[in-house]
Amino acid sequence: MASLALEGVRAGYRGRPALGPVDVALSTGVYALLGRNGAGKTTLMRVMAGILAPLSGRVLIGGTDLAACPEAKDQVAYLGHRAAVSMDLTVRRNLEFWAALHCADPAVRAERLLSARETFDLDPLWERRAGRLSRGQLQRVDLARATLSAPSVLLLDEPLTGLDPVTSAQVRDLIRTWSRTRTVLYSTHNLPEALSIASDVLVLKDGGLSVRNDLIAADTDAYAVRCDGTWPEDVAPSVPLEDGRVRIDVPDGSTIGELVAAAVASGVMVLDIDRISVDADAVLRGILEDHR
């Protein structure tokens, strides 16, 4: 069963549809959401989180209709463009408030607060007012806030915005960890970032949502190889290229050096090797360009 599913969802404001119909089912893993500014990425996430009611259709969390069972919202955490914290309270008071909102058991609350404090390195900020924090520091606090309900679905709207490179790398590692047991959907304008972390890419365009698995495949570790002889298919499958070379996709756990060594050991002379690179920006422009 999908952790998060949308069935015939149309959404918009003041009764005017701006999105849909959207049909999608997301299970455990990381999904990157791409789209132009104004395409409706934030609207889509607000509907998924139960903040904005759809004009039609259903949002299901673990098979439960969000409209029929609002309690299912506790299984969804949403991180938007603005941190959901009070600027007049300290980081500690903010997180204590959210922890109490999501969990009645004092021992569990304390455990979750400690975990969030350690995971996001909040000790130096713990007693500081949120209004005195930088954009990146606020983002760390809001990420900590989003995890306090122990959600099964995490909706992250540009979560790396404002973060320094070290913290960005840590958050990417966290997203990979979360994806083993949770559904993580995050929006970004950065295709290379999406390809480095996501198992699937979702593209929002003209009100519709499509899954683009081919983008993940395009980022495979691939090489163009020229041989004096025929590339041995038992070493790795090959695809002929127009210039007489073959494309070799390196499987996980292997390197091109290992594959070439195996090919040479089988009696084939490898003449040259070039890595096949993907112009991610050009790919993204092609996907998102307006229909003429």
C-alpha cells in the first residue's frame, strides 16, 4: 500500500482549479518534485499535508482518506518556505510546544526533543529567540520541528534553501536515511541535486504531474568505450553508439576500471574511454519549457 496517494485531485483557490487532475501513489523512498515557479508545487504539498482541501478527489495517507479522518494529518510533516515557529520564543520553547502538540507521553516527548536537538546541532541555539536566528539556522530548527511527530510522510519545500554546504550535506544524508522507512517528497529547482538523492523525479507542468524515471536513468554512471574487437556482453551489457563506440552503464558496486580489466582479460583491447555526462540544466529546461 502506498504511504501517500492522490486520486483525481484538483486544487486551487476561490474555487478556481489551478492544479489537476493529479493521480499519483508514492511509497517509501525519496521523490524530487520539479516545476517552474508558479507551477503549483507549494499548492500540491499543502493539499498533501491537509492544509488546503482539494476541490475534488481524495488524498490518502496509508490508505486513510485525509478528509474523512483528519487525525491522519499527524502522519504528515510539512516544511514550507516560512519556518513554523514563533519568533518571540526560544528554540527550546518552540520545539517543546510542537512536541507537546504531537505527543502526550512526557517520556516520548523528551526522547524526541533530545534526538532533534542532537540531529540538527541545536545546542548553541537552544536558548536563543527564533527571531534572532539566521535563515539557515531557522531552517535547521524547522527541520527539527518537522520530525517531532515521527511522521511517515515528509513534505519538504526547498529544504536546503539558506543552509551552508556542510549542513546541506548533512540534511541530504538525513533524507537518504529517512527514505528507508518513510516517504519523502521535496521540491527543488536543482536537477543535479535531485538526481543525486531521489529515487524518482516528479515533474509538475501545466497542472499535471508526471513521473520521470528516465531522468534517474540518464544520470547513470555511463561511459563510451571503443574496442578493437567486440565488447564482451558477459562483463556488462552494451548499447551501440553512432561513432562505432558502445555505451557501458556501470552497475552499482562496480567501477569502469573493473569492467575494462575484465574485458581485457577476456581478450578484447580497449582503445579509449570517455565518461558520458548529462547537461542537467539543458534537460531541465527542455522538460519545463512552455508549450508553443
